[in-house]
Amino acid sequence: MKFGIVIFPGSNCDHDIIHVLRNVMHQETIELWHKNPLPKDFTLDDWIILPGGFSYGDYLRAGAIARFSPVMHDVVDFARNGGHVWGICNGFQILCESGLLPGALVRNQNQQFICKNITLKVANDNTSITRGIPKNKILTIPIAHAEGRYIADKKMIDQLLANQQVLFQYCDKNGAINQEANPNGSMHNIAGICNDSRNVFGMMPHPERAAEEALGNSDGRLLLESLLQNALV
Amino acid sequence: MISTDTEPKVNIEIAGKLGLSADEFERIKEILGRVPNYTELSIFSVMWSEHCSYKNSIAWLKKLPRKGHHLLAEAGEENAGLVDIGDGLACAFKIESHNHPSAIEPYQGAATGVGGIHRDIFTMGARPIAALNSLRFGNIRSARTRHLMKGIVKGIGDYGNCLGIPTVAGETYFEDCYEVNPLVNAMSVGIVDKDKVISAISKGQGNPVFIVGSATGKDGIHGATFASEDISDESGEKLPSVQVGDPFQEKLLLEASLEVIDTNALVGMQDMGAAGITCSSSEMSEKGHCGMRIDLDKVPMRQADMKPFEILLSESQERMLVVVEKGKEASVKAVFDKWDLNCTQIGEVTEGNMLQYFMHGELVAEVPADVLVLGGGAPVYHREYIKPSWYAKNKQFSIDSIAEPENLIEVARHLATHPNIASKHWIYYQYDSMVGIKNTLTNHAADAAVVRIPETDKGLVVTVDCNGRYVQASPEYGAMIAVAEAARNIVCSGGKPLAITNCLNFGNPYDPEVYWHFVKTIQGMSRACLKFNTPVTGGNVSFYNQSADGGAVYASPVIGMLGIMSNPEKHLGMAFNQANDLIYLLGSSRNDIASSQYLDSWHQRRDCPAPYFDLDEEFAVQEALTILNEKGLIRSAHDVSDGGLFISLLESAIQGNCGFNIQLDEAIRPDAFLFGESQSRIIVSVDSQMKKLFEQTLKECNIKWSMIGTTGAKLLKIGDQNFGTVSEWAELYNHAIEQAMEE
């Protein structure tokens, strides 16, 4: 199993996730340049990560242009064949734009970019990236985005909740899910979701920014540890 | 040479309109041995503008200490200072102003300021890993201030966030004197392998010259000239002088510029900031003692029918001039192709020292490179300076003329919610402070930002500091304090100061009182930099920060200091993190409230000098702290600065969510003890079991100190008074600016 990190020209969290996977988690990690197709030896055992950043500048709408990039044609096929794809921040936006995940990420309620530590909890512990996280654990993981307010129509939201596709919700320090603890105005405080076949994941918080003791926070590593335990089973 | 019909005829009036004096016009004619055409005159006007030539400051700047064994480039030699940080690495860092553009068009003005300073760093081959900024606004209650602040903060955020360089630290002040003319100073810090540094040089006759990055448009023409005059009602008409930023292009340029170094095909590279092609081609040629021929019509352009002088002076952003070894063009072009950037040959290096600019084969301007640039033929002026009449009188200020406040809690609340002191998170939450996963400040509040150096366990320690009120009151001492505070912040975070970059923001240099502030600032800064062994590696001077009716801004010499933390275990934070620790004050309390925020905004008094400061005492206190930290005897450290002792204690309490109980000092007035800003003081918390060893060590340090109380509970207790809970004070402190912005 290896990880492929897609690099768009405006990706800027690519080096961070590569560092964490290679040097903290000791995983084989390769770079996938946006102009190239997926390499031949990339199999369904491997994982693709779409990192944070501003893919093609994102002047229009975050991820709106990235969905048309050459690599994304392959990523969509890979996911439709059951391959695992995980989008973080801009990656999540791109997955919604490409139709691999439902709903949309629109401008934060306060109309500002927000970068700070937030608290969130696991809503569904039956996926590979959440299964290993201790029950009722409140995770501190930073966000950094201008367009992170998750919205979808009522039918879709009901479906997401019924299918247990909501992975993470913003909560306060005590775990309560309320408007005060909602940094960007997302519906139902949604911070991350998966598709109905549970092989495509998207989240706005940045686990790679909370993966090392040297930075004083390793809550984000729990997701990666969970992924590795479950993927290798 | 014939000037084209469409160009204005050159005479002394036209020269004046371009900001050149009659003397300067005469000198140009002497140098060329003829009357320049309009294109040539435009070239001189930008290159000899204050902004590019430093003509009114360079004589004094040369008196600053600029040498140190750890410096790899002397001030002015490269685009930014270069400091040896060990492990084969160097740190390139610099601060620069973008005040005037931000006053007219806050969003683009601030954004392009950020873009420009990062380009200065990566043009040297260094990857920027941290950004800082220093902002000055008018009263937060004014609609203009809030408008500027929203635009400037968003501009800085949008540019830096897209580029993926974290903003790790900064400072913001609100004073009436900045109402019309805000200050926007941006700093970039980068890392480069010592043997991969790229120089801004052109040499080797026949080597091709490329322009890379964005196409050239009509934006920013005469921007450098605009930055060299006072802000007035007509300044709005200078809007075309403001450039427009494209952070995505800059991100491509950043990655491509760093990648192209590995081709080993570069002779030199220089970013295009002020005065665009003119400045980069002349500075690179002068440095390499050669000439250059440029075909202006080959420059990729955004619009048709650009005139030669417009192409030469355009300050379109996200561009570089690159000189390549002849024969290696293909490998360079391949890198820029990969990143979908223009890379077009526009000329070549020539023999001699002449810059020749052609348009469709016709020579349109011909000027020797060396006469244009700083250190070459650019003018150098010695300006008159006069000590202001109020200075002597203000020194007579006595605390006895100020009534003691009846209610200390009210004063404390006023200070904790004053926008100069309250939490600035309304600002910095809009900046990506964490991208790059090197900034430790997120989970470890400290006086300076500690940024991990890749592939080592060391950290760069960086801060920007300047209290303009102090400098305005007593420039020599105020400047020393700015350097001392920066060093103190670095030491309080576990670092060792190495070097500084400065951004000297002043009013009109032709005003002798403004110039006196400038001269005294240089003298004070020199003394402090020598004491701390932190040479000046470069920076920027911004004059003409004043308005027609408001006068000059406070003298604001912003210090950006670089330090290093060699051992991550010595990383210090400011939070009170344990109950029942002992709280010590290193340094002495004084009956001094001069120039404090308390005196300024509570008593509305400004007729006073800077707070008490003694350079030797300051140095000794910092040395003592370093020794205590080396021995592992302290749990937290936080310096006493704006708002005095109370605010420092409050900040440590809020960060650790832990209260304190301290005693007043009977020899000192309670208001001076709590809110005075006399310098050279640091609060530390100490494990009570370490008391004996701590005090023993301190006694050997030859400084004044006292134990003032203990940490614990969730209350703030001072003397016999209960000031309230940590959480209610945190609420006030954290939300004051947010509330003011919503008004």
C-alpha cells in the first residue's frame, strides 16, 4: 500500500501531508503531478490524497477548475472503481466540485478566511479513518479556509444523516454541537463526510497540522493511525 | 536620439512633475552630455526617487552597525539580509513598507506588499517559511480606520494564504497620527542552502536575459515616485500607481524560481518590484559591471500600444529578470514551461556599462547603469535637522502631576480592552498561520514565534517590534527600546538574537524636526544593535508618511529581529501552566508612567519622554533570563511591555487559564507598579521546589529582582483586591477588537 499525493500548481499543503506520511507515519508516498495520468503501478490498495491549498488559484470558486484537470479524470475513475480518495480542505472542495462527494462548500458565514484550532468529534466511527479514534474523544484540529461552510439540500442532508455519511462535526470543548461551536456556519456543524460506499472522504480540518508532538498537538495523527490499522487488515 | 512624437517634450517643468529637482535635472544633463528624452527622464525619475535611491537616508544608514561574523551578505549587497544559521543553511530575511498604496487601495496595496517582500526572499533561492507584519492605523472608532483595516488584513491574508506561507507573528497599533496614512510593513523569512544562494547580478557578455512570470501591464507606473511624496487629497488620483496582485502567479513563480536553480544555468536573478524592468536591469548590470541590451517590444504585454517608458516603469507584479548562461536556455525554459509561466528572452548582456533599450529595433533610451543606482551615481543628500522645541520641556514630566486613580480595576479594564493591547485575533485568524507545519506558536504562546527549521531540530525565532509613541517622545531611547524589546521577546521564547532588518517609517525628510527624529533613531538603533550584537542586514526607509492636515506619523522604526533556538527543549512560553508556582519579576519596578498606554489614553497626557530605559540594565536582565532558562529553572517567561505589569500577568494567566495572587510594592505608586512601562522587566514563573536554586542562580546575575506572588486558582488577586476571574478578563481581552469592528 502506498499514498499518492496529487499536486496541483496551487497546492500548498502537499509538502505537509507528504512530510507527515513519510517521516512521521513512515509510509511510501509518491507525488502525482496534475498534468499526468495516474502511474501504471497505482492499484486499488493505494490511497489518493488531495491536499489543501488553492489548486488553480481558486479565484472563481474553490476547486471549480481543478475538477477539469487531467489527473482528476483518473482520480474520478479510481474512486468509481472503489479506490480510496481522501480530500483535505481544498481537496474536500475539489471532491464536491467533481461530484465524488455530495453537497458544496461555500464562503464562511462571517465572510472571512478563518485559521484557528477548533474542536470536533466523530459522528460515525464505522469508516477506516474514524474507527480507531477512541469513543467520545474530542479532537483539536486546526481549520484554515475561506470556503468551508458545508451546505446541501434538505433531502441530501437527511440522506447523509440516515446513511451515517457524516464523519465529523464541530463541537465545543465539552462535546456539545451548537452554533457557538460552528466556526463557518456549516449545516449540522458538518466538518467532514464520506460517500455512500465509504471509499471517498472529505474534511475541512487539517489533520496533518496536528500530527507531531513538536507542534504540541498530535490529535490529527489518530486519523492516520486509524486508516493504517484498517487498511492493512 | 530622437524622442517619439507622442512623448512630451522634456524641460525643467516636466522633470519637476516627475519629482526631479532643478539640480537633479541639471545633473542628468551633465551625465548624459545632452538633454534626456522623456523615456530617459522617466528612468531617472524612478531610480532617483526616494524609494529607490534612499537619497535622503543613505548617508545616515551607513552609520548603522552592519557587520558580524555570521552575516553572509552585507546590508544592501543582496535583495535581503543573509545570516548563517549553521547546518549548511542560511536565513534570508527582510522587512519592507507598502504604506502609500495601502492608504489609497488597502486590499491591493497590502497584498502586493506581501508579494513583493516574499519575492525579495525567493529571488535569492530561499524558500520563505514565515511572514510577519507590523500595522499602524488611526482610531478604531473611525469608519476610515475600519475600512482600511478590513481591506489591509484581507489583502495580506488572501495573498499569503494562497501562496502558502504562514503569517506567524505581528503587531498592530492604533493612534490618531496614522488616520490618513496607515503603515503596512511586511516581513519575509526564508531558508536556503548556503551554497545555493542566487545573486542579483548580470555578467558575461552575450548571455541571454529573460523576463519570466506575469505579462506586463500599465499598473504601478510611477509607483516609486508616488511613494516619495506626502499623501494628499489628490492621492486618490494616483490609483493607477497602485499595483494589482495575483498570488497564484506568485505561487507558480516561487516554485519555478526555486526549481530553476537546480539547472545550474543561472547567472543571476532579480525580482521586479519598484521601477520594474528599469530597476532590475540597472541594478543587476551595475553589480556585474556590464551593460545590457533590451528589446522592449519582446516583453509579453497585457495590453496593446504600451509606450517604451510604460514598459520600463511598469510595476506589474510577479515578474523576474533572469540572466542565463548562454547555451543553457532550454533547461531554464523547461522549468517555466512546467509551471505554465512566460519565459521570454528580451535581451542580452553587453560589454561596457550602458543600458540600451530598443523598441522595434529603434534605440529609445541609453543610460549608463551605474549612474542610476544607489551607491553609484544616485544623489546623496545631507538634510538639515533641528531638535523640536517641546523636547526639553517634555523631559521635565513628573509623575506627581498625575492624580492617582481611585479605582485600579477600572483602569485595568480600560487597558485590557484598549485595541493597542487587546487580543489581535480578529486580525490573525484571517491569516493562515500554520501552513508549512513549522510554526509552534499555535499550541505554545510565546513572546516571539518559533519556527522549526526543516531537517534540523532547531528553530528560527522571529518578532517585529516598535512602540512609536516612545520613539516620537525620545527617538534615541525609543529606538533602543524597539531593538531591546525585540531581543527580549526572542530571549523570552528561548532564543538567541542574531540580526535585525528594519523598516524606518517617518514623515517628510525636508521637515527638520522629522529629520531630527530620523537621525536620533539611527543613533539609538546603532547603540542597541552593537550591544546585542544584532547587526542591521537591510530593510527599507519609508519617508513622506504624513498628510496635509494631520502632520507626520509617529517616528516608527519597526525592528524585525531574527534569533535562533538551538535546543528545542529550551523553548519557553508565556502561559502560567501550573498552580502554586512562584512569580518573580526580573528587573526593577519604578515610579515611571511616562509614555505608557495608561498615561496616554487614561490621562490623555503626551508631554513626556519615553519610559525609563538603561541599555546595560536591559542586557543584564536578558542574560540572566537566558542563564535561568539554560539551567531549566523557569516554567514561563513573559516580558513587561505595553500596558505594564498588569497586562503581562493577565496575558500569562489567560494563556494558561490560571490565576495569580501578587503583592503591590510599597515603594512604588500602585498605578506605576501595575501600568507603568519602564523597561527591562520580565515576569517568570518558577516551580516552588526550585526556589532555592533559582534564587541562588539569580544572585550571581547582578540584576534587581523580586518575588511578587504566586500562580493559582482562577482569580486575579492584586494586593488585597480581587480583580475577578480569569475567564471574565479573557472575555474582555479576547473580544474588544471584534466588538469595535462590528460597530
